[in-house]
Amino acid sequence: MIYLYNKDIFYIAEETNKMTKQVRVRYAPSPTGFLHIGGARTALFNYLYAKHNNGTFIVRIEDTDIERNVEGGEASQLDNLRWLGIVPEESVDIGGPYAPYRQMERLSIYKERAEKLLENGTVYKCFCSAERLQQSREEQKAAGVAAPHYDGTCRTLTQQQIEEKEAAGEAYTLRMRVPEGTTYRFDDLVRGNVAFESKDIGDWVIMKTNGIPTYNYAVALDDYDMEISHVFRGEEHLSNTPKQLMVFEAFGWAPPQYGHMTLIVNEQRKKLSKRDETIVQFVSQYRELGFLPEAMFNFFALLGWSPEGEQELISKEQLIEQFDVQRLSKSVSMFDQKKLMWMNNQYIKRLSPEALVELVLPHLQKSDVFPIQPTEEQLQWLKELALLYQEQLTYGAEIVALTKHYFEEQVVYEEEAQEWLAASETSVIAEGLTTALQEVTPSSNEEWKQLIKGIQKQTGLKGKALFMPIRILLTGQTHGPELPLVLQLLGKDILLKRLAQFNKVTI
């Protein structure tokens, strides 16, 4: 026999309790929604821990909340995890030796084990109606009970009473008979020693009237059956841990080690909520905006974990190598949007020209300014355009606003450009540009430089007095990339139309 002692808890675990030295961790989302920031971080930390320890990362689906499950929720979780680079060895879609990985496909397992607990008295049948339970909660609140819990009405029913209620067709749940006078302690991998008193918990439901298990019961059985060694999850699950320990204790199993990560807060240091409209919440939204998975992987890894040293741009391989649970933060983690933008920009700067085109192309096509089936010549033009803005691009969709003026014949002048447009020198420059473009067709960056030099000699203007009016006349903007490169991409025909537009405006 293997004897396990955990502070005030003493119990015996059979040698067949599947204790294993291999690291096995899991991410177990509910398909009641799509992959969001908190879920992505949870999955990532489990993944990093597994990879750092040559262990196994699995994804299973907790789909027992059937009324709240949403169409596409499971697919969103799996697809966006893989997009981030968080790839499981076992999951609902690829299978594995511990299948099935969906809770609704494991109902017979939960039922069979619940019957065993019922037979030995660990759980009991509760016939209390929802109305009766609500009334009890209200009475406890009125009496000043801080944490209302089940009052034990059915805990002492006699066998005869149970049989009478069943004969009358009364529905029942199965409740865990919480041990009295017990302290549940565990060494949290993030928080250290944590303790819960059984008197503060109350007998809780393990099986609902419809035969579907509750979360705390099902998750404990799943963790045991799938030989989960460590559980990393958000701190909102901390209060669930003693209930899960009760299940392990009831069967004589050794529980996994738990680590509860601190909250993610917004820039106002308020708990990040799915209803928080100040922050994009779902991974799919970042993906659609053109954020890079490598940057998101890096950013999420720093939400509650810190590497040694000051380096912030860390590759997936480096994160796996460096990941140490001792460096998990005990303080809240702020979701810094400016830092995410900066980090994504750093990764965009590293992209090859081909990868950069792949990033921006869908956004320009979606905005109907670029062909769905572009020619090689059009793709080459797009590559040159994207390279002009690579240094400042913070996410892919931003290319649309940055390059809008390249796809319009008419120029829209910025407000701060109006003063320059009214200057007499600008009209002189416009006339010189029109004449020059009617005579020549520059086809390279160098030829455009020569054309500008010709305007300089003709007008006697130089520096800002020359370049600012040219930029404003031809782009409507006061700032932008190197001017000859911009003019080369705009092309002679559009430039002449924009000059004609200026002449009509100033006549």
C-alpha cells in the first residue's frame, strides 16, 4: 500500500491508483464560448510545463453544461490553440490512449463510480427541489451567513423515507457527504500552502437529476483516469480544489499537484471580464486583425510568468527551455495593450517579404481594394508597398488605413496640409511636376529622384520647402515613407490626375 499524508488529511491510496512520474497536464475548456485571453494563457502554461519536462499536453472538452454550449465553441478552441502553436499530443479530434476526451461521452463512467460512492455512504440522495434550496439560501443570508450552503435536509433520511420519495417519483441529485471537522490542505505550486475548512463547504451535488455530473466531480475522475500529474489553472478555480480533493480521497486516489495562476487585469487594474469592451477578448479576433501567432505566444507567456533577465522577445523554443514554475507570479498580471502592439510590431519587422505579403494581402482583399486573384505583377507591387510600411505596422489589418491613398485616384488632404496648399510655391511646384510628368515616365527610384532634382533646379526650392509640398500634392499627407519610393508605387497616371485635381481646386 502507498500511504499519503497531507497535513490534516490522512488516507490510503491503492498501488493501482495510476500514480505516475511522467508529467501529464491538460487544458479542459468548456464549449460554452470561444478561446479567450484567460483560456489561452492557461493552455499555454500547461503546454510549456509539459514541454519543459518532456511530458504530455492534452486537450479535453468539458461539455456537460449542455444548455450553454455554443455552436463552433469546441472548434474555435482547438483551431485557435493550434494557430497559437499550442499543439496537444492527445485531444478530442486526434484521439489518444485515454479516450474519450469529451465528458458527455464519459457519462457511464461517472454514473458507475457514483453508484459505488452511494453504496458505501460517501454520497447520498437529495430530493430537495430548486425552490426549497433557494428558500434555504435566502434564510441563511437573512441570518447573516457569509457563504450559504446546503443545510443537510436530506443527509439523514432513513431508507424508508428514501424509498417512499422514490416511489412517489421525486427526482433526486447525489450529494457528497462532506466530512465534518476536516481541513483540506494542499501545497499550491503558485501560492504555497492553502487550506479550506470542511464546515465552510457544505454537502455538494456530484450528479444532477438528469444524470449529468457536476464539474468538480467529473473533472476529478477525468484527471485520475487520464493520469494528470499537474493542474495549472486560474485562481477562480481555487475554491473548487477541496471538492476535487474529496473525490480523490473518496476513491483512495492520489491527487495531482495544483497551481492556481493569478488574475489577469485590464489597464485600470480591474479583473479582466468577457464583457470588458476596452480589450479585444478572443484569440480569433486577434487572428482576424492580423496579429502573429508567435507574438501572441510570447505575449501570453509573460502574463503571470517572468524569465530571468530583461529579455522580452523570446521564441517558443526559448520559452520551453526557460519555463520554471518558481517564476510564476503571485501578483496580478496586467494586459498591456501597448506592449502587445509593440511586441507584434517587433515580430512583423522580422518577417520575410513573402511572409509580409501573406500577412497583409487578406486585409486589402477584404477591403475590396486589391484583387482576389492577383497577377504576379500585382503581387510584386504589393510586396514593395508592404515593405514601405513594415517598420511601422503593428498588425496586419492596419495596412488598409496606412495605404488607403495608394488605391484612390483622388487625393484627400490632411487638415494640417491646408496651409501648404495655399502657398504660392506649391502652385509653382504643381506646375513643374505636371510638365515633367507629361514629358517623362520614371520607372525606378533613381529616376524619380532625378525628377525631383529637376523641380528643385527649376524652382530654387529645397529641403522641407520642396519635399513637403510634393508629398502633400501627391499623397495628401504631411508624413510618410521615402518620397521617391511612394511616387514609384503610385505611378504616373494617378499622379497626373491628382495634380489636375489640385489645379481645379486652386483655380
